[in-house]
Amino acid sequence: MNIDFQKTSLSNGLRLVTCPMPESQSVSIMIFCGAGSRFEDKRTNGISHFLEHMLFKGTIKRPTLLDLSTSIDGIGGEFNAFTAKDHTAYYIKCLPNHIDTALDILTDMVLHSRFSEKDIATERGVILQEIAMYEDLPQRRVVDKFESLIYSGSKLAWDIIGTPQSVAKITRHDFVEYTAAYYHPHSLLLSIAGNFSPSKAHTLAQKFLGSLRTNFQKPLPPHDFFVQNKPQLTIINKKTEQTHLILGWHGYPLGHPNRFAEEVLAALLAGPMSSRLFQEIREKRGLAYYVKSHIDRLQDTGYFAIHTGVKIKSSKEAIKIIINESLKLAKNPPEPKELQVFKEWVKGILTLGLEDSIEKARHYGEHELLEEKIETVDEIKKGIDKVTPDDIKTLARELFVNQNLNLALIGPHEPNDQNITKALNI
């Protein structure tokens, strides 16, 4: 078995994952924080994402965004960040000979941001515009609406970005309290992938992060369990040129034994161009430009969904096709030859994706952060190879249960649109 990573810890307990890629022309450094929107309260909903923005606004050493961006540009690098429901991450990708400077800049951002009142006010306006932008992007917004539906009654139903009302109330004091609670060695993880020396990386990590101290323990996320007794539907009436929809069912958490079969099932239904729903919805009927599967896995729950944008008048037809094609697999397993195509596709996409140092730092870092366990690429491929036609049938029968079905839809449809409710048998 090829072990292509190493896990160590700094003197203060902060975890370090190193993934050497000697053939790479880059190095990517990613700092994870094990907290996201599900750790917030209602008043500060959106603070994880707001904080992500604020860490780019300047530090004591580099007071402005221009100072930070000039420093990154000066080493031929790029930097960005993302916020999820259960974690946040910040990264820099650059040439290998600048790893020390990149780590200096990134740790400076994460640990020494100024949170000036002026910057907070400015960035608040930026985020309010970001919220407005998503309202104008139904293909993007329908994802939030679907998660609000399937995770209803939980903090997982809240928008990661927050609401205009909650964002308006977040203060500098909130940022200071939030970083004290979550930005410490028990909650942070450093992941480095690319062309670098692991021993040098450990020395640099100790230099820039080893002095960080805390009295806080590792934060524990809330655990949610969802019981659904009938199909759920939410329709957002909006003037659009397409109906954008996500139809899905409750799925599995991280590390679940069915994870390999679920990946293959997702590919078979709505992965590459040869997948069943791509063929049925786009190629045979011309109803959509895009149709894709989506798996969401958290530490305690997850979902399996199909996402598409279709002709407005064909919404009912598309919904029926998605449901019928899903149920077909619960009745009849795929032929071994067909299944093999999608097993190879899943393995290929995984392998090709991890050729990028950012993706490798993210993949390995997220698994260690959230599961405290990293599977090698070889282990994942072996798991995929073991998936059988009967595994797919059994999984489909377990997943595609009518009472666990959820549909979110944005388009020019009334909330009680009979065509839609009939398609769901509700």
C-alpha cells in the first residue's frame, strides 16, 4: 500500500498533515478550523463566513488587503478560503521555494487579524451584496433552499452566509470571542501538499504555530438525527427562464460503510455524460443543459441528491424521470459491464483531482480534521473495486424511500403547483 502522507503534531498539539508530491511545480498550504455555521447561534448566524472575509482585511504586520495581496503576488501565489457547515479553511498556493513566506503570511492572517471597525463596516456591505447576488442565481440558491428543507429543525438548515438581519448585528466583540473559542490548537489543522521537504515543513509549522496556546478543549459539533414521515416540498416562486430543482433523500455520514457504493451510484445516475439521467434528461429529451448528482456528508448525517435546471413546462416530467430512474436501480441491479464503467470513472476523477496540490491538501486535511482518519488513494480505489451490482441495488432500496424524499424548486411556479405535487405523490 502506497502511503503518500504523514501525520504529526506540533508541541502544542496542533495537527499537521504533509503530502509530498515531488513531481509537482507548486506547494499548497491550507489551515483548517474545525468550526463552521452549525457552531453558531441564531444572532450570529453567518459569523464563520464573515470571519473568513475579515481575515483577508489586514493584520498588525500587514495592515490592509493590499498589503496581504501584494505579499502573495510577490511570491507568484494565489490565496483564498471557504466556509462550510462544519469547518472553515484558508490556503495559499505558490512556488515551492516560497513555502516559508507563504506560511508566514497565512498564519499571520489566521492568528493576527486586526478586525478594525472600519473594515467590519465595509465588509458587512460586501456580504450583504453577496447575499443579494445569490438571490439572483437560482442555480446556486436552490441548493440552500434544499438544505433548509432536508435539514429543517437543525442549525444545518441555516444559510452558511447568514441573513441580512444576522449579518447586520455581528460586532467586533463577536469576532474576538469566536476566534478565542475556535481558532486554537485543538481546533486547527495544517495541511501541506506539493513539492516540499516534510522535515522543513514541520520546522516552519512549529516556528509559526507552535507558540499558540489555549485552555479550550476541542469543540464538539451538535449531533442531528432526522426522522421524516412523508415527502417534503418547497417552491420558491421566481421569474426565471428555467426551473432549477434539487431532488434528494437522507443519506449517510462521513466514514459510513456504504460510502464507496454511494459514490458509484451517484456516478451511474448523474455523473459523466454516459450516466443514466444525463442520457434520459438531456440527450434523449433535451430538457436540461446540466444534470448532476450531489452527495453531502457530515459527521452525523448526509444526503444524496440530483440537481438540474429544466424547461419550465417540463418540470413534472423531469421530476418523474429522476424518481423513476432511481427506483429502477432499487428493482434491478446494473449489469456488471455498465457498473465497471462508472467504477473506473469514480477512480479516475479521484486520481486526476489529486494531481492538484490544493485538492490534495484539502482532501487529506478535511478527512483528518473531520474523521481523524485518512484513507489512501489505494484504499479508496480498493473500496470502489469491491462494489457489486447487488450492492447498488441494496443501496438504492435503502436510499430511495418515498417518505424520505425532498424537493426544492425555484421557478415561475405557485407554491401549490399541482403538477409538482402530483409528481411527488403528495
